[in-house]
Amino acid sequence: MLLTRERNSFQLARQQDQMTGWRVILAFLIGAVIASVITAGVFLYTGTKALQASTARELLAEVVAIDSLQEGWLLQGEGSQTAKLSDHPGLPETQSGSGLWLMPVEIRVILDEAQWNFPSDPNYGFIQGRRVWIIRNQILPDAPLSYLGVEQEHFPALISSAGIQELCAWIERAQIAYNGGTLTDRGLAPLRPYLVPLAQEDRVSALRILSQDARNFLAEIRARWGRALLAN
């Protein structure tokens, strides 16, 4: 009887030790899983933040480079601010006396505050083998500015197909990044001086190849910042 009791006590103690061992192993496994989840979360968070920061930097660098492209022209010469570009096809790029001529300029210059307006057929033809389009056919003295910027002289303007494609492609990249979450509101803020001029309705009308998603994105920009280039 005593021997049986001792055997039972030994078996019970052994079972308890085994259960304790399994508990330790299970606790270790749970701890390892939790640590792995936390580590993965930290890496995911830091990776996401790094991606968001690099996306904003890349978009900013891209739009600065695009704005520097010499893919625009301003009408110059006597009477240029009252003339219609559509009435003067085939103008030269060099000044000759006081007559009208086209001055090659960077894209940033034609993105000034004066409204874009264009005839039913905005095609101006070719300049140096590049297809060119009218984006500001004439200066309308009583028309409000497209957005609030620095007061300056304005002139009728042209842009090449390449210029339109570069601007539209950048807007598409920005809207894809923003809608996909890799461009945050914080990353969007430095792009404001570049997005506001492009988001105005007269500009969107001229950028015909924009997708509907891009148009919706620019509508959000107008709703967010209106016509103000910089925060008050």
C-alpha cells in the first residue's frame, strides 16, 4: 500500500513537472512570437516612414526639374499684350525690329498667374520640330488671376507637347503616391507652390491627357488650398 502511494505520488509529481515544462515552452514560444510581431511592426513603421519621406523628396526634385525645362514660349514685341496668338501663326523665335516674336522660356514662366485661355483649335503648329499648343491666346485685362501670386507682366503663351506630357506625368505620379498613401499630407505641403498653379480649372482644361483620378486629385488641391500659393 505504501509503495503504491509513493509510486502514485512520483507519477503525479512527474506529470506536474512535465506540465510545468510545457508551460515554460509555451510561454517562451508566445514571447518569441510577440517579439517577432513587435520587431516586424517597428521595421514596417520605419520602412513606411522612410518611403513616405523619399517619395516627397523625389516628387519635389522632379517638379523642380520639369519647371526648368525650356518647353514654353511668350509672345513678345510691340502690341504683344493685346494680340491674339491664334492670329499670328509661324512667328520667329528671334527679335527683328519691333515686330512680334516668340521668346523661349522655362515652363515655370508660363505657369504664372494670368489665366490660360485657348481657341477651339489650340494647335499652333511646330517650332523646331516640336508640336506646340496655345495655352494663353490673349491677355484678358478684366479677367481675374488664375491664382494669387506675385504681380508681374503677363503675355500670351505657348507650350510644347513634351511640356504638357511632362506636367501631366508628374501630376499622375503625385496622385498615385497620394492615393496610395506613400505621399502624406506632410509630404504634400512642400509641393503646394507647384500644385496650386496646376490645379486651377483653366490649367486642368488645357492639360487634356490627365486621367480622371488626376483631375479628382487636383480638385482636392483646390478645395484644400484654393488659389493661395502659400499659407498665410
